[in-house]
Amino acid sequence: FHWRRNHPARCERHQVFHMYGTFKKDEKGRQRDHDDFPWFMLCLFMMILALYGMVVCGSWDVAGRLDTFAIRSKNFMDVMGRAASSVGTSVHAAVQQGSMALTQGPVLLQQEMEMAEKEIRKLTEALGQIEESNGADAMAQYGHAQKVILVQAARVKIISSGLSALEYPEPLKAFVDFLSNVLSVTTPLAELIPQHEVASKSLHASMQCISAIQQEIAKLESALTWTGNATEELGSGCRCFIENASLLDNASLVPSYQELVRENAGNLTETNISALSNISVFMNSVYMTKLLQTKLLKDVKAMAPEERTALAEHAEKTRQAAMDLAQEAHSQVAGSLGEVSAHLQAVATDLDELLTSLESYSLATGLLMHHLVRDVASFYKQFVMGCLAVACVMAFLAFFYACYLEFVYENEGVARAFETDPKERRGCCWSCVRCIGYIFHFSGFYALMLLQDAVSLMLVVMTLVMGTMSLAQIGVAAGCDNAQILSDNATCTKELERLGDFVGGDLLQGRSCQQSDMLMCQSMLGDVAVVYRTMCAAVLGTIVSCCIPRRLLVVWMSAQQNIHTAEVLADIDRTKPPEYPAYSVP
């Protein structure tokens, strides 16, 4: 009681530390220093290394896919850009030819069929007069009529092909769908980097141009649907006349008549409908003159009666088909096909202009997408790798500082309290631990805490960036799921060959899409689970990194508390009250 009254502060200090339960059994003896290895900090450090190792692998995989995507998207857009102008020219030429067939065809068909009906009647009359006295004149009339019908069948075939040009151009729609899929796949990446305003504007301008083209295609499809219904019977009549005239030609002409016609007069079917003249004018042409001079007829006198009967039947069927076609052409001439033709030509002109502008848009967009996606991949890779490197270095420093607190700082503090020498720890590792501890000890423990918190905030930002990239990649993969042409080699090669046939050129230059390195979605349709695993590892790594400064604070407080405890015990040992000898009562 006397000692407590004379040393109240020390006794109170002793009681305070005793309340926290920090006294260990060996603190009551002379071994006052009890070192605990920071296993928890080591576990946190190893967890960070493992998690961020997964993040590094996933991020490297994403960056590699984006690089491949950039190269292939440029190659694909280059091919589409070269094809855009050719597609516009082909569509404009087809619509122009169809419009001319729509306006001039019925008039020409009406004239052709009226003349064909007359010529078939002459042929039938001459066929019956060949055996009579004026057989030579009848044979000449028969041969002239037969050759005129042969020419008229070829001219009707030209008009029919012009009408068939008004069918809906499926390759055009497929071409626009290709570009729309490419841009819809790439547009999410354009929003990631703000400084790429030019690429973003180019993509949006291309999308607007494609939207305008799709609107014009809808107008064209509507007009072609109407004209298709209007000219269906006309085309059917043309095919019926051509079929019957062909049977008549086979019955009355020599077997090799087609080769003889091409050799002596030329190939009339290669003529465009715009070059077709009136039938009365054509009868005085060089082609008709050469055809009339060519020997094509069979010897009618040598024919069997059955052959003559079949010939007469074919002639009658051809005459009936000519009459039906003339009547249908007359009804179409009285209709409003002229207005529809003008509308079709206007739509085709607008479509050609839009596709020409789309050519420059496609080439520019392909180049900009190449730089854009590669910049996104480079930024993503450098940013993530930099953040992870800083996080790992700070976790490494925090672990070393925890070792410094446990084995150096606390050891020296306890030895100083008991006025003894601290334990000597030698080696490169302990030198590094001592240097790192001294640096942060003199710069301030709370500065290290704030730095660790800053790193945690940086990791939160990194996680958000990775989340944005993950969503963009998932969006690109979802867009690629709906665009099989961008990922399947067989489909891509088949469709582009079909488009090349439509424009009259080889877009792939004899190679496949895979050989041309154009399957831009092939690299983006990998294992999407890698994206989720990388994102989960990044989130867990951020949480673990946030735990490091809190655990470091616990280690620091524990070291301070143990040093204070040692000071109290040392004071108790030095100020222990003297022991008085026991007196015996006499």
C-alpha cells in the first residue's frame, strides 16, 4: 500500500496494460521479447499474387483478341469498301435495264407479236403450197417467215431478261447487312476512348449512311414488288412464246442452226435492251440480212407426213402464244408502268450515290477502326499491367514493413526498455527489411497507410475499367453471334463469292475468308468464361488489397502495445519496493 501511494502513475500504467490482456507468460520472466511471424500478411500477399496472376493472363488474352480483331476488321472493311461502288453500279445498271424493259418492253412486244402472228400465218400458208406448182416461191416465203420467228424469239428473250432484272437484288441486301453487322459489332469499342472522336464520328456517319441505304432499299423493294406483280403475266407470256418458238425452230431448222447463226450473223442475245430498235427497222439491219442469207432450213419435201403435221401444230401453238402475249402487252401499255419506272430510276440513282459515299466511309472506317481497337487494346493492357504492378509492389512493401515491425522495431523497443541488446539478424533479406522499415518509419506510418488506401482506390478504378471492357467484349461477342458471316469461313466465302458474281469481280482474289484474314469475330467468340473469371479475380484482388492497410494497422498497434507493455514491466522491475527482513518478537 505504501508503494502504490508513492508511485500512483506507474501502478495505473501497469493496470492499464494489464487490462488489455497483453501480458504473456514469458513476460513475467526475463524473456520479454516474443516475436510472431506475420502469417496473415503473408497470406494476403500470396493471395494478391495469385489473383492478379489470373488477371494478368485474362487481360493479356483480351488484349490479344482485340489486336486480332483490329487487323481482321480492317481487312474486311477494305473488301467491303472496294465492293460498295461496284454494288451501286450493278444495282443502278440492273434497275435501269429493268426500267427500260418496263417502259419499252410492252410496246416492243406488242409490235413483235403482231408481226409474229402475220409471219406464222405466212409460214402455214407456204407450208401448204410447197407441193404445188409455185413451190419455189412458197419455200422462199416459208424460209423468210421461219427466220423472222427465230429472230423474234431472240428479241423477246432480251426483253424477258430485262424484265427479270427488276427482281429484288438479294446480294445488295446481304451486302448492307454485312456492313451493318460489322459496324454494330465495332461501335461499342468506339465509346471506350474519348480521344477517338474521329473514329466514333466516322462509325456513326457510316451507320447513318447504311440506315439511309436501308430506307432506299425498302422503297426499291416496295416498287419491285408492285412491278413484279404487274409484269409476272408478261414474263410468263414471254416464256411461253419462247418455248413454242424454240419447238418450231427445232422442227423446221437443221440441228446445228444455233452455231450457224452465231458464225454467220452473230449472237443477238448479247444485245442490251437499250440497243433494241423497232422490228420494222431491225428487218433492214445487217444482222437480218446475213441471217436471211444463211442456209438453216430442213428440206420440207423430204419430211414425213408426221413431221409436217407436228410442224404445223408447233406453228399454231406459237401463233396462239404470240396472240396472248400481244394482248397482255397491250394491257400493260395502257397501265401506269411509266410512273413506276421513273420512280425506280430515281431510287436507283439515290442508291448509287449513297453506295458511292459508303465506299469512302467504309475505307476510312476500316482504317480508323484498326487504330481505334489497337489503341483500346494497348491502353487496356498498359493500364491494367501498371495498376497490378503498383499493387503487387505495395503489397510486397507492406509485408516487409510488417516483418520490420514484428522482428526489428518491436525487438529494439523491448530491448531498449529492459536496457539490453536487441537480437542480431543478418542477411540480405533482413537488410532489405530494415531499410524499408526505416524509410517508412521516418516518413511516417500514416503516410504508408494513405499510400495503401490510394492504391486501393486505384484498384477500384482499374476494376471499373476492366468491367467496362468486359461488358464491351461481351457485347461484341453477342453481336458476333448474330453475324455468322464474320466468324464462319464457309459462310463468309460463299456469300462474298455470290456478291462478287453480282458485281462482276473476284472480291477474295481466289482465296477464302480465312486465308484473307477477314473472320473478325472468330477471335472474339472464345471462352467467355475467361472474362468472368478475370473480372472475379480483379474484384477479389481489390478486396484483399483493401484489407492490407487495415491489417498493417493492427500489426503496428500490436508492436506499439508490446513495447509499452515492456516499458511498464521494466519500470516495475526497477522500482520494486525493498524487502524488509522479518523481525521476531522477543
